[in-house]
Amino acid sequence: MTLPTFERVQCIAADLFQVPAGSIAANSSPESIPTWDSVQQLNLILAVEQEFEVQFEPEELDHIRSIGDIVEQLQAKLASRL
Amino acid sequence: MEISKQREEIANLIAAGATKAVNIALAELWGRERGPAVAGFLISCYEKLRGHLPFLPYRLAILRSYTVEPIVPLLRAAAFVNGIDLTVHLGEFNTYAQEILDGNNSLYKFKPDAAILAVQTRDIVPELWFKYPDLRMEDASAAIKRTASEFRNWAHVFRSHSKAHLIIHNLEQPALSSQGVFDNQSASGQYAAIRRINQELGELVHDVPGTYILDYDALVARHGRLRWQDEGKWLTVRLPIAAGQLINMAEEWLRFLHPLAGKIAKVLVLDLDNTLWGGIVGEDGIDGIRIGVEYPGAAFQALQRVILDLYRRGILLAICSKNNPEDAMAVLEKHPGMLLRPQHFAAMRINWVDKPQNLHEIADELNVGIDSLALLDDNPVERRRVRYDVPEVTVIDLPENPMEYARTLQECPVFERLTLSAEDRERPKYYVAERERAQLEQSSASREDFLLGLRQQAEVACVSSATLSRVAQLTQKTNQFNLTTKRYSEQEISRMVSLPEYQVYSMQVKDRFADNGLVGVAITRDRDSTCEVDTFLLSCRVIGRSVETALLSYLTDRARTRGNRELRGWYLPTKKNAPAREFYSAHGFTMVEQNDKGSLWQLDLSNLSIHCPEWIEVISTDGAQK
């Protein structure tokens, strides 16, 4: 599976929040998705960690408020791994 | 996009009502990818299939000292794939003790079938975890004692409020001891202290019925202590387990839930070529196949060793394979590398018939439901075929690499057991003896010849403390040859034994092939010179070998000796006990009463005896009459 990072995160979020993948955008957040609660936020982080085999630091987690934030943190991690 | 297309296809299948196809697609999806996102998708799909698939509902409470929320969807998805519809009640964070102790808590109102108590070492004995080097020996001992007695108390209180099974996590060791390598240089180290608590927890299982220990320490060690933990998540969201390990926790829980919910396989059905050995015997010949102590045959021997472990756990083995029977039997009988031999198999279907039909025949031959079968087969096409045609059968997905076969089978939750009686362990031998009996029957000229050739011995005795639980078990489980189908607990049987008018007999039957164990029970009650048969039953294992006549003959003689003039007994028909319908009439009883519940039969003891068939030797060990 070689989808771009954003699309992969989009699919994970769609599965977790039970919404169509197309409805998830970079600015999607707990405010715009009703099923995005604190437990699902944790599930989202864990799913992304597992999918990309990375681990977020506590400081990084503090800055995650939207799908775009996750993708940004993730891309930085993936870039530093190269 | 590949993923959303896949999801769309499954959604379309659900809309079209193609339940079987959806079920297979979801199981395959889970086989490829077991994570939180897929779990969410699976649960939403399975919830739509409720009522269309035979899910087993089960209620689980989880009491915990840490965050387990992300494990729950993984557990529910995995359970759904295995046919269990789990409802989960989560205790509040770190309030497990209050929840257990308060009989009015929502825990008990939830009415769980099972509860898990998951507490970490650092939460319950922080002094052992964080400051072991500061502790004096007596402080450490006190901490051990306090912790063990806390667990003991919780288990007892839980049992007083609930009948649910209780699964207790034992305590994990730190990845690195706070004393470094010095820890193991004396008997009073940190590791030794935690081990002592775990030993005490192990004893709880014997003291509180329905309590089981989950070896959390071994689970963490199995997957690697340093990989298991995620300090960052622990310190921020109180989740001590790393993202990639959560599925392992869920699957370990499932290994307990399967035997507790009764979602188990009783028969392991095996393919031969490239499953039990490497290569195809029809093409490579007996000398060309790979099975033995050396690589690559060693992988298959490792698998056979695991299969033997299951055999000793009481799981029946069967073969369902497309081969020439002569080729396959030659390997089974003669190949020096084989650990499994013909005598290990309760049923064999080595032919070119398709597997679904063979599986049905195996279930019929072994007298088990088709849902008691699990299939191990290297061929994905066969697996798919069976999944589709016989969805009740558990199909085990073997990985490509034979080196991973053994572990795959070991991880299979349908073979887990939490209790094991002597009867359970011996079960495979009974079935193998049954196959040998069938061969004798085929080669005998007549039914009488066959029964004579069996050389049966029936040993009748009064129930004793050693046989009490088996006798009660038989009254609860026997449906076919059971004249009155009265169910009794051990306590009720004990009470009858204490009353002079009651006699409780058990019968053990041996023949030349095997000891069948305790297979017959009769309970009689004397009143006004009439002996009434309260219970008369025979395990289906020995139906059709006239041992029931031996037992009846015996209790007739005893009833007469005690001064009774008549023997009478009810036949109460049920949906299942037709095999016992003709019992009284065939033995010369006359019907004296009939109502909507059944018929009452009577035998005049003064002028009629029941003769024990000549092919059964009866041994009485009841000693002096009560």
C-alpha cells in the first residue's frame, strides 16, 4: 500500500469515526466530527502510530487538534527517519 | 482508493444480504490487518449482521488500574470474527477495589458473565516497584502479604456478589530491576518478591471457585518487556501498553473467553500433504516427503508435537485429506519421522471426496456438532471452500512459512481449556477404541459374536466421594439414554445417599479395547415394598451394547434382596430420549399408568428375574448393603 500519508490518515480516521473518507479534511477536528471524543482521539493516535510504526512524544501529542496537525507531525517524523 | 473501495464492496454485500460473503470478507480483512481503525469498521459491520449470523452473546466487565479503552474495540472485533458478540462494561479508572466491595455497584448490576481484574504492579504495590532498595526485608514481606490478602479478599467478596467467572491478571516484573544484576544474587530480590505474590495468586484459583489467573507477567515477557511498555503514553494518558501490543492483550483475553463462553472446538481435523509433512506423498514418495528432526522436516515435527499436546488436552484428532489411502497410511504407520500414528486419530477420511462432505461425515461419526470441528489445512482454496460451505467449522489460517505452523496452532483460542477432568483427558482414547470396535463389528459374523468378542466387564458400585462429581455430571449431561432426565447437583446426590430409602449406583464399563470409565447411573427409592427407579441413564458412549440390561439385572436383584415386591419406573419422553423408549417393555415390564408426562412401568419381583447377558461379566464392589 503506497498511498500518500494524508490519504492513509484519512482512511484511518474514516474507519474510527464511522464517516466517509471523503468527508475528512485537513481542518477536521473534534469540533467538526461529533464522534471524535477523547477516547477516539487516543485511538486515532494509536492507529497512526501502528500504521506508520512511529511513536509520538507527549509534547507532540499536546499540539494535535486536527487531522492536519497529525499529518504534519507525522511527516516530520517520517522525514527524519530517511 | 484501495481501502475505501474495499469498504464500499463490503457495504454493498451487507446491503444485498450476502451474509456469508460478508462474514468471510471481514474475517479475511482482520487476518491481514489487526488495528484500531479496522476494528472500528468491523464492529460497525458486524453490528448490522446481528440476527443474521449465529453470534454468541457474552457480557464482560473489565476492572482496571489503567487505561484499557483502546483495547476494547480490538477485543470486540476479534471476538466478532470468532462468533462472539461481546458487551463490555468498563469500571471507572482505578476504582476497582470500591467496585468489587460495593455489592450495589454498576459492576454487579451489569450482570457480567465474566470479569477481568487488570491491575499493574506499580499501582498496587508501589513500594516494591519504585523503592525496593530502600525496603527492609520485613517491609518487603509485609507488602507481599498485604497484596496477596487484598487479592484474596476481592476474589471472595466478588464471589459472594456474583457467579461470574473472575480472571485476575498477575503482577508483571519491571523490565529492569531497581537493583540491577545484584537483584538475583540473593533470595530476597525485587523479582523474587513479585514472584512470591504471583505464587500466592496462583493458589487463589483453588480457593475461590470460578477464579482464573491470567499470567500477565508471562504475556509481557513473551512479547518483550521493553517493547510492551510505552512510558510516554503511561505518563500522559495512563496507557502503559504500546500501540502495537494492544492486540496481544486483546487476544490473550480472548483465550480465556473462548473456553468460558463454551466457544470451543472439540475436534482438530488435519490435512496431510504440506500440513502434517512437507511435500506430496503421491508425487514425492514416502522417502521424499519432509518430516523429521532435521530442517526442513523439523518444522512439521514441531507442528505434530503441538498437535499431540492438544490430543493430551482431550481434543480429538481426525484426518480429512485428498490422498490415495495406501500412500497416506504407509506414512502414518511407518515413516520414522512421524510423531502422529494411526492410533491417535478418532476418524479418518482419506479420499477424493470434497472436504465439506467429509467434514459432515466426521462430525456424524464422532457424534459431535459440526460447529465442534476446526480445520487445519495449508491450502487457501480448500479453506475458503469450507468457510463458505460449512461456516460453522473453525478454519485456521496457516501462514506461508511452515516454521510458523506450530505457533499458529498454539495461539488458536478454540483449543484453550480452563478446567480438565480425567475423563476429558482420556476422551481421545475412547474414540480411537470406538473405531477399533467398529472394525471388530464389521468382521464379526453376528451381533452376538461381536458382543462376545468385546469381552465387556461392568463394575457396579454405590456412589462414593470419588465418583460423586461424575455421577452428578452424567445426570446433568445425559439426554439420549435417560429414562427420566432428572438433573441433580452433587449436593442433591449427597443428600439422597444419606437417606436410607435411596440407593445411588454407578456403573463403570471396560472392554478389550478400553476402559470406558463411569458411564451408567441408577437411582432407586424404596417405599411400601415397592422399589421405584428415579433415574436410569447410560452415557451415549456405550449405547447398544446391552450393558443397560446388566445394570437393570443388578438393581432388580438388590431390590428383591431388600424385600421389595415390585420394581416400577417412569419413562418420561423428551425430544432426545427416544433411545430409551423401549427399555421397560423390552425387559418384560407392564405399563400400569399413562398420562401426558409419560408412562409408568412395573415388574413383579416375585416371579421374574432380569438375566444379565452372558457376554457381560458383572463385578459388584458395593460391599455391604446400606
